[in-house]
Amino acid sequence: MLKRIIQVAFLFIGGALGLIFLPPLYEFMNLSSNPWLNNPYFSVAIGAALLFVLSFALSDYFVKLITWLEEVLFKLPAADLLFGTLGLIVGLCVATLVGVAINQMNIPVITAVVPAILSIVLGYLGFRLGFSKRDELMQIFTGKSTKKRINEASEKEAQEQEQYKLLDTSVIIDGRIADISETGFVEGILVVPQFVLTELQHIADSSDTLKRTRGRRGLDILKRLQDERASKVLITEVDFEDVAEVDLKLVRLAKNMSAQILTNDFNLNKVCELHRVQVLNINDLANAVKPVVIPGEDMQVVVIKDGKEHNQGVAYLDDGTMIVVEGGRSYIGQAIRVTVTSVLQTSAGRMIFAKPKED
């Protein structure tokens, strides 16, 4: 439809240009004596036909130009567009007044060219002036600086955006986020992207029993968060079709929303650090609230299996922390007292190294 309108516009413009420029051209070529050529109807028809044929080659470019202008104009705030248009009108009015004065000079070249140039230059300057001075003009009419209101709104929006927290698949399946959220330690809006929810659904529909159980547990946790959480749980439809990995989609969405990512995935934690995205690791929180174990402290453990290295035994605390007992292989199945030698703390968890206490 737009292409047809442009072609019709070319038709009318061609007719007008033919009526204006073709008669002087006939005189220049000594053809004005020919009644068929020196005829306004024939000049209009020739000009319209030439530009109509030319429109088939140029209409696509004009369609793209108009579409681009529409996108730019729709993105502009209404106040910017209004004051820019008012500035354009003022610039064109000034150009018209100056053009009237120039026309009184009766100099052919100047009176034909200068008014057009003034209209373009002053129109553009008027638009730019109205666009850039909109805050001062608004302040004249309202008595309050629009810039100040915009800054206040931006600060408020920034504060709200900082409260967004994206949940990844692992932290939902883990389930501890529901207990932490219930205590009130997690502030702001929890955001669950649709691509994470889709991944959960695929896991819940898996033929593998363990995966199916994990997926259904994740969906139950989300339902619990929606029912029990005082603040909002938001499911966003934003997706990135050009990215296949869910972790990379989460990182990009976090950048767009200025959000934090809640996870217990060690690899995602590292990816977030590389992309400078703030991440809240549930394992870090769990490690932070665990009782502190000091090297040299004694504890009672049960060695349940052998370790990776020679003559090592492995035991576990009640919270799941693994204890590697040097020389503990011979104590498998026994409750022994050990002395802590060192503690290794990482985002993946905590590991305690110990040795059997000598009597």
C-alpha cells in the first residue's frame, strides 16, 4: 500500500515539475513554436510519465526510508517530538520572512536558491533548538524542571531494576530458594524467564525417572514461591533466539534488566563473573551460615568409604560437608575422632581435611 502511495506521489510531482520546467526547456531548444510540445497538458503528461517510470526503481528505497523514519519517530518521547516540531515551525516561519525580503531584491539566482536553503537550514536549527531546550520550555509552563522529574523517575526505575533477581534451573530444582525467600532474606522481584520454565518442563517430561522427579520438584518449588512469597514472582517472555545456551540467555537478560542471577551452578557463577554480572550463589550463602571449623579442632565422624588418594577415607557432616580423612581407609565403617588439618572453601562447597586423632 505504501509503495502505491509513493508511486502516485511521484506521478503528481512529475506532472508539476513538467509544467514548471519543460516550457523553458522548449524555448532553450527552439521548440516552443510546436503547438503539440508547447502545451501545458502535454508538459504535465510527459513529466508525470517520466517520474512514474522512475518510481519503479526508487519506490523501494523510499519505502525503507519512510519505515525507518516511522521507527525513529515512534521511539521519540511525545514531549521531544512536540517541542522539536514547534521549533521546526518557528524556523520555517523565520525562513519565510527572510525569503520575502530576499524576493524584493529581484536577483534571479539569489531569489530562486537562497529561500530554499534558508528553509532547510533554519528549519533544522529550529527543530534542534526545540528538541534540546524542551526542559527549559517545560519549566516555563509548569514551574518544575522536567529534567529533575526524569532524574527522579530514572533513579526510582534503577532502584526497582536492581531488585530483579533471575532464577536459573538449578536453583529452582535445588529448592532451598523457597525456604530462604520465606525467611525474608531475599528482597525484590524474583524473575523466572520463560526459557528456564521450558527447560524445567522438558526435564519434568523426561523418560528418565530421576530427571522427571527433579523437574517436577522444580515446578512445585515455583508454585510454592508464587503462593507463599510476599513480593512478586514474575515470569518474563523475553527470549534471545540467536542464543542456544540457557546460561548465556540468562546472562544477557540480566544485563538488559540490570538484574542479579540466583544460582547454585558453579559454572554459571564463573560465566557471570566473566561477563561482570552480579550473581548470588546459594552455595555461598549455605557455606557462610555453616558452623566455622578451625584447623586443630577435634570432631567425631564415621568413615563411610575410601577417598580418591591412597589410604584416604571419606566422612560427611550432618549438613553434607565432605571430610577427607588422611590415613582413614582402615577405619571405614567406624566412628573415630579426627583432628581438622585444613578447610577448603569454594563456591562449589566446603571440604574439610582431617587426620585420625592420636590417643
